[in-house]
Amino acid sequence: MHDYIKERTIRIGEYVVESKKTVRVIAKEFGVSKSTVHKDLTERLPEINPELANQVKEVLEYHKSIRHLRGGEATRKKYKIHTPEGSEVKPVG
């Protein structure tokens, strides 16, 4: 494994533990794909730093446990229409 991959993997792992952000957000911030972040965190990090990998795993499991809530919220926001006052929201349909 190249040194730059190891360094990126550790930086991403530490950032996940500090920020508790999702893989999608972290991928944007680091300028890599979601697949790369996921592979770094689930396959590469345990080989490099098992202790950090366990901390990251807890964060990823938490995000997985609430993903159905996030998906529902995104759908709700997508189909909202705001009234002219902006205070009242009515669903479409």
C-alpha cells in the first residue's frame, strides 16, 4: 500500500471520529469517492490502525442504524411546498 493511501486513510479515520460526519459528506470534503472513503475505513484502516478502526466502526454503525430516518427526512424535504409567508408548509399531492 502506498504511503499517501495510508496517510489519507488515517486522516479520514481520525476525521470521522472527531466530526461524526457521514461517508458522503467526508468524500466531498476530501475530494474522493464514497467508495474510496468506505474502502479506506472498512478494509484499509483495520490493517493500519485497529484501535482507530474500531472507533470508526462505531460511528459507521450509528449512521447505518439511522439511515432510514435520514432517507425519510430527505424525501419529506423534497416534496414540501412553502407558503408565501414561509412559516407554513404543506405537502404536495
